[in-house]
Amino acid sequence: MADLILNKTDMEVHPPRLYPDYKSTILRAPTKPLVLLKPSLSEYTGPVFGDMAMREFDNDLTMNGRKNGEPLGERIVVHGKVMDRNGNPIPHTLIEVWQANSAGRYVHKVDQHNAPLDPNFLGTGRCLTDAEGNYKFYTVKPGAYPWGNHYNAWRPNHIHFSLFGGDITSRLVTQMYFPGDPLLQHDPIYLGVPPKGRDLLIGKFDLELTEPSFALGYRFDIVLRGHSATPFENL
């Protein structure tokens, strides 16, 4: 698909497919030139999410996993706008998020980090952007966790995002980091992004978005494609 071919401007923002400091890229990066496939009608016309039914708490990770109490951790609310390369909003597009809990543990059988699971937190959610391309999630701030890439390796606090634009060729998978995290300067996934693109991955604390006595607010705008595109995961 077209997004598999990066031009010079893209390479100033997006990470390379092979970044030896991130060890798994050595095994999974392409070893042969990529093949450009001509998009067909199905890529240009789908998927369409505007009529997808959202459940009441799909975008509220502090509620959708509750069993007998509130999840532990610092409550946050993440707002943003999804835009195309020209800054136009992208309405009614699906955004999915997943993250570790406040102790740095995922609800997944392969995560064996010696940290507690939170029985009231699933760590996944979804929403559709509104008519102006805006979205909102409630959650708790995720914790850092060890990941074995190198000696004493820890991932910074982050939230994973997956979303589509107007068609499937505009799909983006990325991560939102938090300002001032000291682990960013030691993380090869973050450092694998060219310097020009790193700031685009950091959510901005916003007091106006903060909800009094409830949750700190962060803004994370997302641009699909173009010279200001949010870096996506090639790694």
C-alpha cells in the first residue's frame, strides 16, 4: 500500500524499519525492497465506521473494566483532534487504545511482569471522532514496566493508539508519551523516531482540559499523513 513507501519528508518524522537498538527490528525488518501495491476500490472506500454502535463506557477505561470498585491510579482525560495532511478534521473515524495499568501491567497472558493486576481495569477502549474530528478518553496514567530489550530496560509511560483515516491506507498505529518522563531518553522505541518527530508523540498537559477534582487533562492531536504526520510504528 502507498503508506509503505516513505519519501524524504516522511523519513524525517517516522522511525526506520530497522533500528538495531530496538532488538526485535533486527528479526522483523524487511530484508528486500518493498513492493508498492496499487490501491483497489476496497482500500479507497473502506472501512466505514460512522454507523458503528459505541457502548456507553467504551471510551472510559475507568468504568469499562469495573467489577467491584474503581481502578487504582491517577485519573487522566485525553482529548485531541484527528486531521488529514491539510489540517482538515477527519470525522467519524475509529480510535482504539490499549495500555498498562498504573502498576505497569497489561491484562495479557504473555505479560509476566511482577506487578499487580488491577481487577477493575481492562486497559482497552475505543471511540469515534465527532463531526469535527475530536475524540476523548478517560483512563488512568499507565505505569512504566521492564521489557528485556537490554540491561535494565524500562518502557516510559505510554498509551497505544490505533486509528483509521478516510480509508484503510491511512491507518496509523502510534504511542502517546507523557511530558517530562525521564525514561524517554533511555527508550530505543522513542529514540528510533527522528528528532523532528519525537515531540509529536508527547501529549501536552492542558489545564483547561483538566476536570476539577477529577482528572488531569492532556491534549494529543493526530495527523494522518503529510509533512506534519504523527509518527507511526514501523519498528
